[in-house]
Amino acid sequence: MSNKTVSDTASSFTAEIEGRGRLRLADCYQCGKCSAGCPMVDYMDYLPHQIVRMCQMGEDSLREKVLGSRTIWLCVSCETCSTRCPKDFDIAHLMDVLREMSLEAGLQHADASNIIAFHKTFKNGVEKTGRLNEFPLAIGYKLRSMDLFSDVTKFPKMVTARKLRFLPHKIKGRDKVKKIFAKCEARIRAKKRGKK
């Protein structure tokens, strides 16, 4: 009987995932606990453990299915899956890695556009002020996604309940936060240059 693991016979897709995420896909033995506990599973096109299995198999045809799936974008990073895993496999981190790869490959699912708009708005807000500010986040998201009126009736209630501040609160040390973002952007640019 062979002692080889998934990692030992990894395809380039599998090897890329493991290298980027510092993950060992062979640790997952497909018990399904991640899928059983996922609060978003009813909306996914593949169950979380199926995504892991496709990554383990690493075939080129599966690469496009994985990176183009709804599942990786619907993961809310609640980490229930990672917490429940008997092998301590960090599937929530795997989903982050797959989203990054999906964006780079231009394979993101059509349903991901609003999720991506939210992430960009959130990141830009934190980069500018050093913290999350709900009102600028809501306005920025609405403008990016062009979903302008879907929940407009909730706005007056949130204002009267003082849940929204109109002016963003800025923290001390914003320059340090900006440096962190600048460093990350420089790494991303360097990675892209290295791939060309």
C-alpha cells in the first residue's frame, strides 16, 4: 500500500493553494462536519467539504469550478467549520485563499459582484479612517453595487435609534494603518510582477 498523501502527488492547482495558504489539504479526510455546521450551506452550489475535495484532486477542470463557484463567495468567515474540524484544518482560511485566486484569475461567480463591492468599500473605509464607520460604509456600498433602494425604509429607523453616525470617526495613528495597507498593496504588485 502506498504512503503517498494528496500533498505528495499535488497538481499545480493543489500545490498553489497549499503554498499560498500554508495549508495541507491532505489533512481533510472528508468527514463533512464543516458542511453540517455551515450557516450558509443552503445557498451554496457546492458544500464546503466538496470544495476541499476538488482542491485535493486538483484537476484543471476542477480549478475553474472551484474558483468560479458561489460557495467561496458565500462563506462569511464565521469559522464554525474550522472550529468543528477534528483535524484542525482551517477551511475558512482556504476560502480566503480561493477568493484571492478567483479574483486574480477573473473567474468570480456572477453573484459575487455585490460581495466584492462590500469588501472594497469596507477596506477603503478602514484605510482612510482606521476603523469601520457604518454610514460611509452603507453609502459607499450602495454606490458601488448600484443597489440604491433595496432597504431605504430602514434608514430613518437607524438614524432615530442613533445607529448611524453621519461623519466618520477617525482614530489616532491612521498613518500607521495606511502604512499597513501600502505594504500589502506593494506585496500584491510585486507578486503580480513576478508572475508575468
